[in-house]
Amino acid sequence: IHSFTGLEKTIQNTYESYPESSKAYIQPINVSDDSFTQMWMQIPYERKMISEEYTTFLTNNGERVRSKSELTIANALYKRKIPYKYECPLRLDKYSVIYPDFTILNSRTRKVIYWEHRGMMDDRDYARHAVKRMKDYQSAGICIGKDLIITEETVNYPLGTNEIDWIIDNYLV
């Protein structure tokens, strides 16, 4: 379900709604990976607001992010030309919307993958909230390791660029 973007779902649902006799006359549209990626990137979304009182970091793509680790992830994605959206809303069910740190499009497979970075795992309340969030993803059918990438860090074990590069190489290209 999460491998289709909203655009693909709309097209597929429209096609499926036609009677079989009409489907024979429909010519499929072959969209190149680059065109598909451009269309995906142009779909507008409303980011989660970042209060002006918080320290933010500016990515090479010109967007504000909340942490140094998110900055490093965003810059690595941008450098590798991997399309992503920062804090793009994701509706888990009819009542709850969350904002994954990164919503990423694998242009080759056209699959959307979410990346959550949990940067304060030393903090007990933060860790509790992070566990609940993983359960929310799972309840919505989003599978960790398949549809969702998780990175974590503590004060003693920060996220390294080598880890980010490994994830990009193994999950996103």
C-alpha cells in the first residue's frame, strides 16, 4: 500500500473504476523515472512548523531542520540526488497524522520509504515516545526495515556519516 504515491493511487483507482470493455481502449502512460520524480517532488505539502525560538540548521537544499544529524542526513540525500521531503505529513489512519523526518522516493522502484532519526535516546520520555511511534507505524502496516528506516543515537553513540552512507547504499539506490 505504501509503495504507491498519491498520484499513482489516483490513476490506478480511476483505471480500476472503468468497465473491462473500456480498459481495452486505454493506452498506458509510460512516465520516465526522472519525470515521475519531478511530479512527486512538485506535490505540495505543509511541513510541521519549527518555532523560531529553537535552534535550526540550514541544509544544502535550503531547508531548515531540527538537528545536526537531520542536517547530515538531508545533505547526504541531497548530494546523492535522492528525492526527499522533510517532515511531510503522513496520515496513519483517519484520526492521526505524523510527520516522519524524511519521506524518500526511490526513483528506480517508485517506492516511498520513511526515515525516522531518533536522536535523543538517552532521554527517557523521548525514548518512550519513540517506541509508541514505532507501534503506530506498525499498526498502520508500515514495516520497519522495508518501508521505514530507523536510525538512533545517544550522547555516547552519535550517528556517523558512514552509517548514513551505508543506509543510502543499501536501501535507497
